[in-house]
Amino acid sequence: MRAFLIALILFPSTALAFEPVTDRATFLSLVQGKRLTGDGVGLVVTSDGAIAGRGFGFRVTGRWDWEGGYFCRTLNSAIRDFPRNCQTVAVQGDVLRFQADRGTGDVADLTLR
């Protein structure tokens, strides 16, 4: 126990690392009945493949599926459409981290509420 506490103090980022989400069932267990929120975004992701909510004051809709360990989605809004992009997903507490382009692109951290 003492070693864990010392590691937590000296290396806090490793003690609370993001854990990969690699399957659809786990992803759905995290998002079901929750809202994904962060920096001007509030979205609901449903088990039937729909995405709905608001982004920076605009209505957002989209579709998603799970493919080969990736969350793949399209998004549409009044100001911009986002083409299909497959992303890695990881979880740390109540935060989901999405990383675009199969884990090589931009990162978005969204809080589960």
C-alpha cells in the first residue's frame, strides 16, 4: 500500500492512466443514459447508432458504429459536416478520450454526465 501511495504522489499521471475501450459493449455500457459534454459540446450517443446534441450553439446529428476496435462516426451541423472518422476511445473515471484518425489525430476529452 505504501508503495502505491508513493507512486501516486511521484507519478500521478501513471496512477490514473486512460484505459482503452476496445469493444462496442463496453463503450455502450459507459455512454448509455449519459451525455458527453465538454468545451461547447453536449452530445448523446445511442445504442441504435445515432448521435444528437449541440456543438457551439448549433444542432448536431450523426451516425456511429464500432469497427475493428474503433468508434467510427459522421457528424453534421449547420456550419460544418464532419466525414466518417474512426477513433480510439479510452476512459479515465468519468472522462472519455476520443483520438481521431485511428489514434493518430486530434484528441477530444468529453465528460460523462
